[in-house]
Amino acid sequence: NGRHLLLGGKLGHLALCDWQAGKLHSEIHVKETIRDVSFLHNETMYAVAQKKYVYIYDQQGIEIHCLRNHIEVNKLSFLPYHFLLATIGNAGVLRFQDTSTGKIVSEMRTRLGRCDCLGLNPYNAVSLLGHSNGTVTMWSPSTGQPLVKMLCHRGPVQSVAV
């Protein structure tokens, strides 16, 4: 809702605060590289893409889960209407994990190498991936092939938005 702020530093610093009230909920140092952070259902839980695995923490900064199926993740995002955590990493594998049951819904290889760019449409669960060869692909959790694969640029894609 925009009230809470989650900060993750490159050297392992994590902070969760209520910026309107000026209250710090938690501040921890994980002693690993942090690549991306994302709130889950609300501000009580958040996911952190660390050096090797994805970890889920609660509001006090206590580690709840370690998602060992998500290896070397660069970007992660949460679909609030579907309760899915989407991740993409160095191996170029897009994974959707159901946060209510803890099961992986789908795992798709992009076959385009490392991916540093992920955007999600929260209404229809279509994910947009920007690749280093200038290709943008659109994926759905229910299909094994990309819905759309288009060459958008000669250089690497840095950002996508829905």
C-alpha cells in the first residue's frame, strides 16, 4: 500500500521500516550479496534473493524459509492475485512458486541465457523477461513455451514495465 519500505543493500544489509510513522521494524545483516527484494502478501513477509538461494523473512527479520530450488536468482517478483513468487536467474530458468502451498507451479527454461530483467502483469500472470541479446519474451505459468518472443533492441534489455 506504499506505507512500508523494504531496503536491501548489495553487501547484505536488510531494513524494513514504516516510513510514514518513522518506525523501524527490522534491520539485519545477512553477510551475503543481496540481488533483489520483494514484499509477499503484505508487509509481514518478504522474499530476498541472496547470493545462492531465495530466503523468506518475517516482519521481525527472522528467516522463515529457504527456497533451495531457486538458485542464483537475479530478479524476483510476487503476483498478489495468484499467490505466486516468480524468479529468474543466471541459468535463465523462470520459476513460479505458490506461496500458500510451497510447491513449484512451473519451471521453464528460456534458452536465452542469463536474465536480469523481470516484469509481471498482476492481473493475468504474464511475465516479461528482457534478455541480453535484445529479446523480450512473455511467459505464462501454464505454458511451457513463450507466448511472445520479439527482438526489441540490438543491445541488452535493461528494464521492462507493464
